[in-house]
Amino acid sequence: MLTTLGIRSAVVLPLAVHQNQVISRLANIHAEVGKLVPELNKEVNIARAMFKWDETQAKKVFRKQLRAIHHGFVIRDNCHPLKTVLLGLFQIPVWIIFSISLRNLTFMSQNLEPAPESIAGLKTEGFLWFPDLTSPDAIIIPILILFVNMAVTEIHALRNIGKQSSLQKILLYSSRAIIIVVAAAATVNPSSVSFYWLCSSTFGLGQNMLLMIPKVRRMLRIPSTAKESSTPFRDIATNFRKRFNR
């Protein structure tokens, strides 16, 4: 638990802050570019009349100039879109490595005779309802994992309720399916592994909620955007009620 908190605090949280900074800058760039579209369209129409371009060529020039403007703003604000995936590129491998390592340590404690003291401690150093970290907890931890991960997914979905694109719907339903699979896997994995999953998810939920608070975002130098709400939690509660009042 402490190791998970340490990695989250030292590495994952800074990456999450940076990801939010990049996303906010990109959103502001999109709005800034949008304001320039009418003027750019006007200039292209003038050039089209001067150089006798056809509609296809005019559209090609318009798109090229629009991309150039957008690219210039991205360089200016140092917010390349690929930076938004840095958190996932770090977090997913760490999650996999930790899970495999804990699972291997558990099997070592069962198969080595005598097991090293540091590994043998897995049998006695759990707490609350799971004192033996080498045995699965088929009920409580999986339910908590399901609840926490669903909370993360649904809070994200409820922040922007309304008409969703097909891709957004696919991602939402895919996320829910993966959460159910992970919770099911937790019923057969050793408690050491499932407890790590629960700790990681819980800290992730707290991190996401922290980064929703406008004052915290300003302290962390995350730019404000036109779509940012000053009352995110109230909006989530309102959208939650709307979902069930349809």
C-alpha cells in the first residue's frame, strides 16, 4: 500500500498533472484556432479568385494553412498531443510488473521450503479480513475493486453528459467490461495482488477527484478552459440525477 502510494505521489501524480496541463492547452488552442477560421476562409476565398483555384484546391490550401496554424500554436505552448499518453505508457507497464511480481512472490512462499523470511511473511502480514496474503479473497476485495473502478469511469462519464459519439460509447462500454473482468480475476488471484489493485484504483480515484478542483488546478498551473466547471462535483451529482430521470 505504501509503495503504491509512493509511486503514485512521486511519479504518477506529476505525470497526471502534466497530462492535464497538455489537455487544457490543446483545448484552448482548439478554441483559438476556431476564432481564426473565418478570417482564414476569407483569405483563401480571395486567393481562389485571384489565382482561379477550383474548390478542391481551395479546400486543400485551407486545410494545409489550418494545420500549419495549429502546429505553430502547439509548438508555442509545448503541448504535443502525444504527451497526453505518457501517463498510460508509464502506468500500465508498472501495474503489470507489480501484479506479476506479487503473484510470483506468493507462489515462491508456497513452493519454497523453507521460504525466505521476507516472503514467508506474506502468509501472516495481511490485515483486517485477509491476514493471509497468499490466499484469494473471493468476495470483499473484488467488490471494492469493482466499486472503485466503476466510480472512476462513471465520474469521468458524468462530467460531460449529453450526446456521445460512437467512439465515446464504445470506450465507455469497453471500460465497464474491463472493470468487470478485473474484478472477476481478483476473486482467484492472491490477496497480495488484488489488494494492490484495490490500492492503485483507490489512489487513482482520489487523484482524479483532486485534479477536478479548480483551485487545485490553478495551484498546479493547469490552464482554465471554456468548458471547465467551477462546481465539478455539483455538476456530477446533477448529471447523475438526470441520467436516472430520463
